[in-house]
Amino acid sequence: MKTKSGKVAKTEGLKVQVVGPPKKLASVARVVAEMMTLIRLEPTCIKCGCTWDNACEGGCSWTFLNKKTNEGLCSACFENLNVMAVRAANGR
């Protein structure tokens, strides 16, 4: 695949390698890195960071999952939030 500048870009899945001047490559790499922090490729817990392939110790499941953003809350974190809420309600 050729870019607008006529340079060759090789794609491998989600990896993109652009061949060109080092200064431009650094800025492209920075933009791609920023975009990847915004895009979650697999479901991820917003509290502990566990994922579908890297679950909490002892296991967990999804109690809430936004399929558009791939962000959710795992059952282990949900249980911890419930315990904290009960303690707060009881004045502990």
C-alpha cells in the first residue's frame, strides 16, 4: 500500500510500518500510540484492568460491559464495591 507521499506502508493485522523520514515517523508513531490508548481491543475492567484473556486471580466475569468501548466492570470489582457500600452504610 502506498501513502500520500508515495512511501510504502506495510500492514500486518493492526501493525502498520511506514517507511519515510525519521522525524515524520516519530510523529506518526506518537499519534498511533495515543490512539491505541483510546481503543481497547479486548474487554477491560475500568477498576482493576483485568481483561478477557487475563482475568483476576480466582477468576471473574463481566457484570457490566460496554461493547462499543470494550470497558466494563468485572465481578470481582463489583463484589468489592458492594462490600465497601455496605460498610459505608453501616458506618464502618
